[in-house]
Amino acid sequence: MDTKTKIESFTDLKAWKEGHRLVLDVYKISREFPREEMFGLANQLRRAVVSITSNLAEGFSRTSYKDKIKFYSISLGSLTEVQNQLLISRDINYLNKEKFDILAQQTILVSKLVNGLIKKLKTLNT
């Protein structure tokens, strides 16, 4: 394997990179939420989005395939939580359609990448 493509850190994972981009986008967008939401929906959304990349990082550090899959699956759960909270944010007019669509597309990309990691690990585990 070429050393330039070797994954040595969780930050090398494409799923983490795209998840991190989602984290930054959610933080930026949630700054525009009403002030009274800073400890409500904005906080919940931020905690869930950070959980996506945190669980990818923790899973990466695990040595067994089973543990890796567990943490990557938790990451997917947090991602689904973010998708739900983005829908709520859109429906109560905290996000316009354009911003929602951009974030929704990013969540789909991250979901595909994390599911790919899990699928690959399951094939290696058999």
C-alpha cells in the first residue's frame, strides 16, 4: 500500500473528514438560531453532530472489529439524530430550504461513508 494512502489516524478516514465538515457547517448554521435556542435545539444538534466524529475517532482506536463496528454504528445513530434535528430546524423555520438541503446532502454522504466502513469491517470479520 502506498504510504500516502495509508490510514494511520482517524483524521485520515474520509468518513471522519466529511463528518468534520458537517460539524463545522452545523456550528456555523446554528449560530443563526434564535438566542433562546442556544441551550435547546442548537445545543442538542451540536452535541449530536460532534458525537458522529467522536465515535468514529473512538472506533478507529479500538483493536477488535466488533468494537470498531459498535462505535461506527453509534456514530450512525448520532447521524440519524442530526438528520431529525435538521428536519425540525427546517420545519420551524430556523433553516431555509437551501441551507437545509446542503446539510442534508452532507449527512447522506457521511452516512454512506460510515456504512461503507461498517460493511468493510464485517467482511474482514468473517
